Amino acid sequence: MTESWTGRPVRVGLVGAGPWARAMHARMLATGPETELAGVWARRPEGAAEVAADHGAPVASSFDELLDRCEAVAFAVPPAVQAEAAVRAARAGKALLLEKPLGPDLASARAVTEAVEESGVVTQLVLTKRYHPATRAFLAEAREFAATGARSCYLHGAFLGGEFATSWRLEHGALLDLGPHLLDLLDLAVGPVASVRGTGDPRHWVELTCEHENGAVSQASLSGTVRLPRARTRIELFGPGGELSYDTADLDHEECWPVLRREFATAVRAGRSTDTDVHRGLRLQELLEQALP
């Protein structure tokens, strides 16, 4: 059973008013008790007002006003917007709840990391699946499993149409959007990734081949343009001891948000980031850069 929260809620400002901000960030942060939605700012004032009204939060008229209202900032915006705003927020001394990827390219990810290192602020990545108990159980088993190789996939049809077929996703495709999740899990489950090669078109289907430091080889298939009844994320490890599998088909992602919120608030109050911090984001961005076909 999770212990009750006895500290002050962390006042978090939200940047963004798109579908992910509405579906997850705003709702999670406003639920508490570890956090309080201290304000919402977006480039579309009417969008920010709508999100804020849904949760009884104030609307910030500018990004600077949002920074004045909060002690931490959560981002639910395209990578290029996040990279620029996160640097400003870090320099203002605000803790950062960051989406993946950190930025649209390696240079922007490095700029965010450097700003964090200079300011010393707490950071945490929204690598959603990492916060689910089933994922953590799988990674614990994987640490004891000698993998010779692995195959994995992250597939869905959200880029074919609907509110998540946003311009940055259609431009960059599945590699930047879905790739960080699989690369993160493969790096942890199989062993540190030494190199990545990519083939295909990230806007349709991309195939990654990862060579791991321990000699294992893994494959990752990524697409956001295949019609499936539901998103499919699977990892299969193979080795002399048999096989070990992970599948998100039966996972309730609602179980992730309380864990994410609690761990972020705890890190902010302790002044110490977890392993899902900006440096993890930079590591994943370096792998994405290698993987670009």
C-alpha cells in the first residue's frame, strides 16, 4: 500500500493544451495530493483556458507568468517547443517533467541537458511504461536473464488520423515518438546498447537493429501507420535459459500516473532526480541519432 503524502504539494505549471496535455498531464497533476496544477500556458490561449477550466486552474498569459506561478514545469508540446522552453525553465530554477524525446535533434537535447547541469534542477522523463508495476517486474526478471537476442515492436495506427496525428508526429514519424520507449526498455532488459542501425521510413515503418555491449543483438519494429485494434508493444528475450516476454496488451496505463506523480514530487522535494532524468533522455536521443535511416 502506498503511504499517504504528508508533504506540501509541488506546484507544477503545464505547458501545452493538446490531446496529451488534456488526456494525461493536466488530469494527473490536478489529482494530487503530491502535486497541484498551478497554471496552464499554451501558444493557443483558448486551448490553455479550456484545459485550465476543466481542473480549476489559473491560465497564464505568458510563459514567464507561468514560471512565476510554479516551482516545477511539465511539458506536453512538440519536441522543438519543449527544447526551447525547457532551457528557459531550467535557467529559472524550475524542476522539469519532460516528454520524450528531449528535442527534435541531438543538439537541442544537449542544450537542455547543459542548462539542467548548470542550474542543478530536478528532472524526470515521462517514459510512460516505466512507471507500471508490470514493466518493473519484467525488468527485474530481465536483469537475471542471459539474453542472446531479442525482438520487439511498438505499433499502432494513431498517425493515420485523429487527434494524435499531430504535425510533428507526421513529420518525424515513429522513430522520435515511439523509439524512445523501446530503446529505453531494450537498453535495460538486454543490456546497454552499443550501436543502432535503422532502415525504412520512420513515417511509415522503421526497423532498428541494436548491438548490445554484452554481444546480444535485438530488433525493434516501429510504426504509427498500421491499422490495429489497439496499440501493440511487445518484447521477447531469448537465451540459453529459454525466453522471457513482455506485452502491454493487458496493461492499464491508469496505473502509471500515480506512480509517476509520486516519484516526481518525491524527487523535487528531495532535490534529487531518479534514473529517468534528463541524462537518460540524452542517452536515448544519442541512440535515436544513430538510428536515423
